[in-house]
Amino acid sequence: MSTNENDIELLDQFINGQLDATKRNEVSKRLEQDLEFARELNQLKLMVDCVRISGRKRLLDEIKQWDEDIEDDIEEPEKIRNLGVFRWYYAAASVVVFMVAGFLIYSNINFGYDNIVADVYEPYNYISPTSRGGDVQKNQLSQFFMYYDRAEYTQAIQLWEEVDDAQKTDDAEFYLANAYQAEKRYSEASDIYKKLIKSENKYKMASIWYLALCYLSLDNPEQANDLLVELENENSSYSPKATDLLSRLNK
């Protein structure tokens, strides 16, 4: 199979966690079956890093080659000195052109607000029952929290299916949403946060904050802005964070 522009856009959404669970599963299955599609995903992930380092490497390689050329032309020292200065300018100019081209490539990949979110996002800190003075019951839910506490979010998500339905409380689902968000599964995290906000859960303020970050990761700044304004007007520990983030978004 061959990849096209629609495939590139689909992979971009896959990388940024912008697909719902059904679509994400479809892409995962295709990645297992379509070698070229999987190769395109790897190239897309590597492209940014390549753009960042290639400009510097290109400059060093060209200067090294030109230095070797100068050493071979030792009969015209004055010409060499002038040529050396010219080549430095040429090298700098060529790298600028190269970096601009790289920037255009980089800009066409939808990384949305990832850099801003990365600056402010951190998973909610889990306080174990032991820390609160309670007894730790040996069950699947306690194992789920153990994985979460270790930042092993994939394992926590997988184990959630084995947790007894009676133990899947709103409080526990809040941590599941955090695990999804940490794994860039923003749509699934958003669904849980919205449910918790409607139910007036004790994690309501935290859910509003994390949902706003999910919206930014999904490139929905308008919805994120509305939630942050709401949070800014609340008397909670997240209000100052909301104010700071709104300031950054509205620059």
C-alpha cells in the first residue's frame, strides 16, 4: 500500500492523540499490517529531530570540505584568504536557507499547543491509602493505583478492565483519565473529565484544568479558553494556573 496526504494527516492526528478510540484502533491495526504506513509514521516522528540537528551538521560538513579544498590550493594564499571569508558567509547563508526550509516542513506538522501544554502539564499526584492512614486492600484496583503511582500508565490502563465494576468510582476514574492523558489518548481522557465535571465530583476543579489541557492538545483553543476562564473565576488552587496559561495563550 502507498501513503498519501490523507495518510500523513491521519498519522499526524495519531501521534498527537487526536483520534477517538475506534479510529486509533483502526490505525494501530493498519500499522501492524502495512509496512509502508508504519515506516511513514516513524519518518514523521523523526522529522522534527532531523530538522533541528541537520542545519548544524550541514554547516560543519561544508566547512570541513572547504578547508580541505583550501589546503589543496596552497599556491594562491591571498586568493585562499579571500575565498575562506567568502565561504564562511556562503556557509552561513546556505544554512539559513536550509533552516527556513526545515521550519516550513516543521510548520506543516500539526503540533498545536504541545509545547505550551508540556510546560504546565503534570499527572495528578496519587496519594496512597497508606499515606492517608487507611488499609490497602489487595485487589486489582490497588494494583491499578500502584502502576499509576509508578507512572506506568499503559499497564494501569490495561489493568482497569479487570477492576471490579463496584470499585470503578468517580475518584478512581479521575486517575484513569490522567493515565489516558499521560499516554496522549486525549479523547478518552476528555470523555471522563467531562463526566466528572457534570457529576460535581470532588475532583471537579482538577478535571476542568486537565480537560482544558486536553483541548489544547487536541488543537481546540476556544474550548480550552472557556474552561480556563471559568477556572480563573473559581476560588481554587488551579485559578492562578489558569490565569498564567490564559496570559500565554492570548499573547
